Amino acid sequence: MSLYIGIDIGTSGVRACAIDDEGVEHGRAGCKLPQPKPQGGVISQRAELWWSAVLSTLSDLLAQLDRKRVRAIAVDGTSGTLLLTDAQGTPLGAALAYNDTSAAEQLSQIEKVASMSSAARGPGSALAKLLFLQERHPNASHALHQADWVTGRLTARYGFSDENNALKLGYDPATRRWPDWLAALPVRSELLPQVLVPGTPVGFIDARIAGDLGLLRDVLVVAGTTDGVAAFLSTGADQVGDAVTSLGSTLVVKVLCAHSVSAPEYGVYSHRLGDAWLAGGASNTGGAALLKFFDVATMNALTPRLNPRCSTDLDYYPLPQQGERFPINDPNMPSRASPRPDDDAVFFQGLLEGIASVEHAAYLRLEELGAPYPTHVRTVGGGASNAAWTEIRERHLHVPIQSSARGEVAYGTALLARRGAALNLPRP
């Protein structure tokens, strides 16, 4: 029995799981990450923190498994998070997070020349971050997303990305190449990664890391994806019209479409998924906004006191800090979480209702742009287990909500690892 590992790197932590050829899960593990702290418009995180958390998570997961049966690993990461490295993959500074807004000047340059449908025009533009960072690191060799860099650490091979992560860097998934309009920008083309289809082998695990983890040298590392696409894959959704909401630190919605849907001005873009397109966007609301007011233990204690059938009518739009990307694109948008009632349970319910209202607005925005409005919604992420919140969301969305049988985003990435292993490459 072979095993395949998916690693999910999110805003607040790293999670991993292992599955077999039949898709049965054999173990899971996780490790927290410190939240990036905004400093003005700069929101950054050191890549070394990701690697430490990945190693800790893998060690805990592998302790549950027969390590000799592990055949492949894939990694997903937050879309739009970018760093520059030298030729050996050593970071030349902190990575700029997906919600960093420090490259506003560079984004305005991109908007003058980029295709109107390009995700590089949007508020989470990785290309804007590249233009910003390359000025500060003239000796850089690679521009890498979060998942790219961790994949590089696992293989000691840098300069590779996948179609989903490369989307906000300007890559055109329809033509499967870097677009001609990039030449009108001062982009150092040698920094751009080689882009692979998710699930394509990148290489075998580095011998030293394999030895440290007790893995065989022929463990394959394959191109991963973004956390949002991995969440969709984890649910088993595969039909046009299928929709998935990820309730993590942020709120991410995805709908499978027969055609590409794009509106960078609203943070809407489509990932290529086989012969179909996965349209969606990511709001800054979500778990990180809730944690501004309550810790997890307090939220768990307040949940039994919620009354989901009776609206609080508080009309909140909770955000962790100033700025929203989707379904409204406004970098100056303030969080709206007042007036605050005396009863914490009512306040907590008002915040959950606010996030549900944003989710509804997100699906309406996608419908307005040409995506089908869902007939039901699958849910993954930490918020998926809150039954009261599910009832609140059903009231706002007017469709049934299903919890995914596979609650881990990493499960979707493990499916990519299994896909890559099926190619049966010659052993090193």
C-alpha cells in the first residue's frame, strides 16, 4: 500500500495528511504559524518559519505512518504570497503576503499594460510584488510563491511553479505561457519560474532531507497548487456549478465553470482545472477577523448560546484590518463591527452573520460576472464544523450547505501527489 502526502500552508499554520491509493486517510498533523503583523501597507513573513513548521508537521505525520510506503508529496500555499531568493534558494528577505498592499505604485504600472482579464491586475497581484522586490534585490535568481519555495526546499530544485500559483504573477493559463504584454514592464524575465500543471513531477526528494525524515530516496515531489484550489479538490467537487467555500483565516469561494470568469477589479479570477475553470475570489473577512474579538476557546463557549434562526440585524462587515479585496475591492475599506451589544453571544452571532453576508455577496458577484449561482455549497476549513454558523449561512445563501467529508485542505493536495506518482518516473 502506497501513501501520498499533501502539505497545506495557510496564514495561521501548516497542516498535512496522508492518503492511500483508494483515497483513505491514514494520518494528519499540524503546526501553528505566527500571524504576519502589518506595518503600514507591508505584510510580510519569513520563509524560514514556513520551513520549520513544515518539518515539524511532517515529523508528527510520519510518526503515524510506515515511512517506507510514502511515494509522493505535494504542497499548496497562499495565493499571491511571493519572495525572492538567490540561486541556491536562500531567501533574500521576507516574503510579501497575499494581502500585502505595499506595491500599489507597481500595480498601477501593471494596470496600464496588462490584459484586462489578467489576475496580475488584481489587489493580490504577485507581479506587483515582484516589481517591488526586484528593485530591492538586484542579485536575485528566483521569484517563488510560498508553495514553490517549500517544494524547492524538499527537492533542492528551484525555479518551478504551477499554473494556479503563477496566475497572479501574470501567467496565462489559457495559452499556457507568459503573455507578450510582460515585455512592456521592467520585469526581469529570468526570475520567472517554469510553470507546470498541478500534479506534474518536479523531482525526487533531496537525499539529505529524505535521510532526516526517514523517507526513501525515491519519494517524488510534484507541483502543487494554491490553498483555495486545494480546498476545492478536497471536497470531491467536479461538476460545473459545484461550489466550495473555505472558512479559514480568510473567506474563499470557488465555483466550477465551463468558461473562464475574470474581473480583476473585483479580485475575481479563474484557475484552469482540467478542461474546466475554477472561478472565485478571496475576501479578507473570516477567522482572522473573528480572532480580533474572541479567542477560539471563547468562541466555542459562546456557540451553544447562538440563536441562528433569529437575526441580530447588526449589519457587520468584520475585517482583520483596513482593506478588502473581494467581493468589494477597496484597500481603504474599514472594518464594520459596531455598535457592540453587551451580550457577547449576540455580538459573536452578529460577526458570523456579517461573514455570511459577505459570502452571499461573493456568490452574487460571481453570478453577475457569468458564473452559475450554486444550488448547494460544500464547506471546508475550521468554520465548517460550527453547526450554528452553517444554519446562519444557509439563511443568507438560500441554498443547502454540506460539510465536506474531507475536512482537510491538505487532502486535496495529497490527491495531486497521488496523481504525480501515477506517472511512474524512473527512480533516482
